[in-house]
Amino acid sequence: MNTGTIFFSYSRQDSDFVIHLAQSLREAGAKVWLDQLDIQPGSRWDKSIEQALFKSDTLLVILSRTSVESANVMDEVSFALEENKRVVPILLEECDIPFRLRRLQFADFTGNRNQALNTLVASLGLEERVASKLSDTAADHKLIEKAENTTGFKSTTHKSVEEKNQEIPSSTAQTSTSAAQKTSKNTIFYSIAAVFAIGIAIWSLVQFQSPPDENTQIAETADETDWKLIQNQSDARLFEAHIANFDSCQHMALVQTKLDSLKPTPDVALIDEPEPEPEPEPTPEELALAQQQKEWEAVKLLNHYANYLNFYKTHTESEFREAAKTKLIDYLDQTGYVYYGSKYSNYFDLAFEPPGDGVPVADKFYVATQARTIRGGSKSNSPVVGSTKSKSLVLVEEVIESGSSYWIKIKFSNEHVVN
């Protein structure tokens, strides 16, 4: 007689049948454990299943095309067999029964379900009080057809003490029972059996004529049932399992939204670190450099000739002055030669520096003091390429001696002057 817990192992696609069977057994008084009904909110799903399987005495495995392909279901079956637990298979639909289960008596729910329930009671070894109620609860859950004019379930394998006494009456019972009473009892028995057989035939006909998409409807019902059970839970693994078990889940968007909201926030490791030493106050030189850098960044952002010219003119000690010089040279887009009669000629003044005497020096800016013709070479007959005007900015590139005179190679522009 089995008074221990019955653990359900099944595929989620068979949830509709499984939930009704579990509730039917529970209402009849059997101890059952079903993940969808017994895992508490906030509990670890895998840990709860493992503990329940370990504590259960019986594993009730629902065999279907999807469950025999499920690694989780087969792992649970293997564990139960290795631990010498009672394993009771239920054949829910035609499928390839695993070899390790073929030697076990199974309840065949693909045909006569009333007979299958009979076999299930015998295989589970249920208490008599549970067995007697099971047919009513199973009928309430539409697992079997409810038989009329009967008052409970009678196992064809395990008979009650009263039935045994009726089959083998004592001498006292034989003396007090007349032949007429025996005939009356037999008549009642055969009448009940006839009604029962008609009910089974009608149920079988309905099953045979079920539409071809019945499995699809069951799967959809299982999907809906599972969603209703988990939609208010807070364990992400429940929703991951729902996606895995229902390929064409109609709640996919809702499930994904729920998963996104349950993504764990990564733990931040707290490391005891010494308080950083306060940074020293910047020196006047560092402050001045920071100010220059800020001003130079502003000049680059504006990117105009006048801004580069002003920065070069006013920041004579800045480390950014050479960068300003490079930008100014980019604006001098012509090259040519100007004739210097002697070193005392004053055609150019040093720009932004004190005036000097004599011949200009290479790689320095100058300001033209007057208009001059600029030739393409260092000879008097070289072609004219342009001219400077007063206040033009020029850069001396090379100084070429020619006797007592000089040819000065410059970069210049007719458009850019020094104010």
C-alpha cells in the first residue's frame, strides 16, 4: 500500500492532462508533488525539483512523443530506477517507449481510460479510501467517463475485504442467503456492467472521432496553463523554461519582457582601498599653462587667420606658439623671390619682435614696409609671380647672397596682412 508522495515527471506540453490528474489524485487523498502546483514563489526551481524527487516514494512518468525526447524527464526516470523507487508509466499517446521502461506495467490512456485508471490504481498501490474516491475525482476532471449507478471505484486487481467475503461466503452466510437473493444480486451486477460497458463504448467513439488537431489544442491549453501559473512569479528560470517548452509560445513578447525585468544586477565587489591622498595645489606655472591650453583650444575651435595671428602675437612664451605659427604659414599660399640691394635695405620689418637692422633671417615672420615685385627665381630677369603690399605678412624661407646684394625667398599672400 502506497502512502508516500507521488512525483510527476512529464513534458510541459502535456501539462493539461498532468495538472488534472494530479488534482484528481490529490482530491482523492493521495500525496502528490507537481512542480507547477507545489514550487513556492521565490524558490529555486531546479533545487525544489531535486529535493522533491529525492523525498518521493513513487515516480509517475507521463509518456508522450515530447517527454521521451526530454533529457530532464529521462534523467528523473534514471534517478528513480537507480534509487529503487516505484516507477509507474502512463502512456498518454503512441510513442517510442524507452527500453528501460518497457518491462514495467503501464497505464494505457490512449484507449479505454477507465480501464487505464484501474491499472494505475493497482500500479500505484493506493490506499482503499483513495482508490474508492479516485473514479469520482477523475470523472470531475474529465479524465474518464463517470459511470452511472455506481458508488465508488472498485479495483479489479486489489479487492476489498468485503468483496472477498462476498466471493467466499462463510457457512453462516450460506445458511442465511437464499437462491432468490443470489439471483437478484447477479441481475443487478450484470445490469451495472452493461451500463458501464455502454459508457466506455460511447467514450471510445468520441475519442476516435476527435478532430485531427486535438494535440495542437492540448498543446495550446498547456501553454496557456503554464503561462497563468508563472506570469506573476519572479524567478527568471520559470520563464526560460516556458520558452524552451513551447516553441510557438503565444506569450513570447510578454515572457521576454518579464525576463528583461528579472535580469540580475551584477554584484559589485567592495574592495577596501586606502583613501587617496589629496592632490597638491597646482603651482602658478601649472595654472598659467592650463589657461594657455584653454585659450589655444578656443583658437583652434574658431579656426580663423586673425585668431591664430593674435595668439602668435600675444603669447610669445607659450608652448602652443609653434602650433599657431604652423597654422599661419598655411595661409601664405604663394612663394617667390624679392631683391635686396644691400643689407641696409629696409623692405621688411620683423613682425611681432623688435625691429632689426640688416638682412632678414630665415624662418621668421616679417611685415612688408612697402609694395614690392615678387619674381619666380633669384635672377633679375625671372618672371614676375606677384607682389606684396604694405603690411603684408611674409615668412622668410631662404637668404641667397649675390655679390653685395641678396635675393630673399619668401612665402606670402596678397590677402593676409598684419594690422
